[in-house]
Amino acid sequence: MTETMKAMVYYGENDLRFEERPKPKIIEPTDAIIRLTKTTICGTDLGIMKGKNPEIESTAKEKTGAFNGRILGHEGIGIVEAVGSAVKNFKVGDEVIISCVSRCGTCENCQKQLYAHCLNGGGWIMGYMIDGTQAEYVRTPFADTSLYHLPEALDENVAVLLSDALPTSHEIGVQYGDVKPGDTVAIVGAGPIGMAALLTAQLYSPSEIIVVDMDENRLDMALDMGATMVINSGKEEPIARILKETGGRGVDCAIEAVGIPETWDVCQHVVKEGGNIANVGVHGQSVSFALEKLWIKNLKITTGLVNANTTDMLLKTCCSGKLPLDKMITHHFKFDDLEHAYKVFKNAANEKAMKVIINY
């Protein structure tokens, strides 16, 4: 058997290469090696490609003196190929969902369910600080607490969304935004994260969900997936429209799902007194914070990285069929066509792409 595999590797800003890399090996007794059967591309991967996370290179150079590339990807499902001596909950041949967050389960932060900030080398590391899932094989640290058994009843394409998109939107958007029955919600950004927030917000029975974006295709999809109103921010001013629709008061919760100054600005100007701004988008630059207007409104403003502490619950909800997640999946590609898949995802508006699935 060959000791190499194909993988999508980041070498620096706008430098991705689909190339041969060594297969991963067990390093720690808590590791598992997974043979991927499906993966996907995340907006965060595009951000890394565009140079949004230079710490990937700088951290590697600090540790080893050199940066030899990073395999991207932090989402996927697969089959357990090997396990370390300390792994008890999984065995070779098990079908699993790979969480984007690795957690030791024992450190101070993990004891607080703050798994994103695991103190023992976990957190969001896959496809970031260690090699990720856009490869034929991946090493998963802390396998017992960072993998999920894949139920037979669950659609495998939907299962990929449980790695990151669904728990991120639910926890950092909907839960942190404290969405409650009868609330009005504005979701600014109708990409995969915004759409997953739209779906999971409906679990809490808000009265209105307004979705803002510039892409008519995505806005049509949002209406089909449960939005009560959509606003094309390329054609009308969203702040004025939201305030008009809410009698001048604003919404109970605004979810920022892009990570750019313009979408943040909409959110901070459309929340009513006592409301919540939940920032989910990954920001690569500073934004204007209108504290002179916000200080008096008794707002709660939250940020965060997914902890994946609701993945089990969401997995059961997906198995019940109550979330039409299959509508989010617009494109399928073979693994050998991963370079083309990146081109399609980069041009999502023209390609009418939402979430792409890579099949092995």
C-alpha cells in the first residue's frame, strides 16, 4: 500500500496545491486515523486561502522553524482506519462524524464545556494548527470525545453539516442570541452559516425571521427554508427597512453571519432595547463599534467559536427529519475534482452554490 495520499494544501496567500502528502500516523494514544468518505469546503477555508489567518504560518515557524504547508478542512465523515491504545469508544471500521473542535474533556475549560478553548492542545485545530480533512485520511486527536458515531438513519450528506456549520450557527448564533418563542430575528448573511442559523432558529419558534443578503438566489432559498421576509441589501438600505418593518424598534436578535464591517454595521443598528447581537462571522479586520448609541440600550453582544456541545442534540434532530438540511446542499464533486470545487465555491453567487459535498 502506498504511504502517500492526495490532499488540498495551503502554502500561503492564494497558494493552494492539490498534491501528494504522507498519510497521517497515530501520534498520541488518544488519536484515531479516519479514512474520509465525504468532506466539504467552508467559508473559513476560503478565508485562510485569502490570507485571513497568517498565524497558521507564523505558529508553525515558531514551533519547527519552517512552514511546510497545511492540509485544509475541518468537516467530514469517514471510517475509522486505526485507533490509539487509549481509544475506547471507537474501533476500526466504525463510521463516524468528525467534529471541527477537538477536546480533551478533562482540562479546566473542557470542564466548563468551553471546548473551543481546550487547554491541552484541542479546540479548533484541524485544518488550522494541524492537518485537516480535505485529504484521503486525517488524524483526529482526542478521538473518544471528538468523534460521533454516524447513525444509519442519518443522510450522509447532512451528516457532514454536523461537523461545523450546524452547531456553529446554532450555538454562536441562535443560542448566544437567546432566541425565544415570539422573538423577531434578523440574520445578516445568507451563506451556509446564515442558512443554518435560519433553520436552527426555527426550533425556538420566533415570530419573524428576516434574512438580509445581496444574492437573489440565496434569498429565494431563505424564503423556501422558513424566512418570513428577505431584504436584498444591494437594492435597498437594510437598516431602514428593518426598522420600518419593526415599528422603529428593531429586532430582538441580530445574527451577523458574514464577518465584514458592512454586515456588522447592519446588526448594531437594528437591535431593540434589551436585545442581542450574536456575531458568528469570522472577522479579518476591525469594525466600527457605535458605543455612543448602544450603551443605553441594555444590549447583550456575544462572539465565539463553536464548542460543539449541542452536536448530539442536533444529530438526533437531524435524524428526526425536522430540519430540511438537504436543501442547503447544492453541488456534489468527486474528491479528484476538489480544485474545481474550490473554484465553484469561490464564485458561489454565479454558480448558485451553497454547500458543496466532496465524495471519495
